[in-house]
Amino acid sequence: MLLGYSFDDLQKISFGSILSFVTVSRLEFLPSILKIIKLDKSVPKIEEGDFYISNIAVYPKYRGMGIGTKLLKEAEWISLNLGCDRLALDVSYENKGAMVFYKRFGFYELSEGKEVDIHGRKFKFIRFVKDLKS
């Protein structure tokens, strides 16, 4: 599974997504809103020209079969067809295996987010990017 979107699409859907989230959750998310804001502020903003990969996952049983690579190639193809300049994604600083995988695919570390503590659990993300137009 891969979920991604361009900077332009993000601008179009942001308000609608927030409204849908509030409608579905019936304001039950309010106790968590400060945590969500804290996490959001800990990572760089998506830049114009980026295709942002929000989530990528392969069921453990099927890892090592090239599925992740096929998903990234498809994301790259889609982003190029949308006119994007680069792919961008965030990786948890604990996920060393994912970092190796992304580097093999041509990503490089752009920046490190701030560490955020939520109920004693530490979160920190590293932004990786891959330039598509050189």
C-alpha cells in the first residue's frame, strides 16, 4: 500500500480533509489535538513541486519480494506525470531498515525533525527526498 499526493493536491484537499475528519470523529479528537499539532510541527512542510509519500507498507509476509520497489517506482512515475520535481517522505529515526531501503532507491536525508515527547514516548522523523529532475 502506498498513499501519496502532490503539493498541489494537498492544497486542494486540506480543508476538505479537516472538515471530513471533524465530521466523522464528532469532535472526539479534541483531547488529542495538541499532540497532533505537536507532531505536525516537528516535520518540515511539504514544498511546492514535491510528491509526498505519506504512507508505504508491505505486509511482512510479502517483504523482500520487490513489492516496495514497485510501489516506489509507481509513485515516481505518477509524480513525474504530475510535473513534480522530487519525491519526499518522512521516516521514524528508529526505522533503520526503511532508511537503507530508501537510500538504495536514490533517496537522501534532507533534514531531521524535532524530537517530540508524547506521554513518555519519543517521536522523531527524518525527511528523505529523491530528486526527479536533474
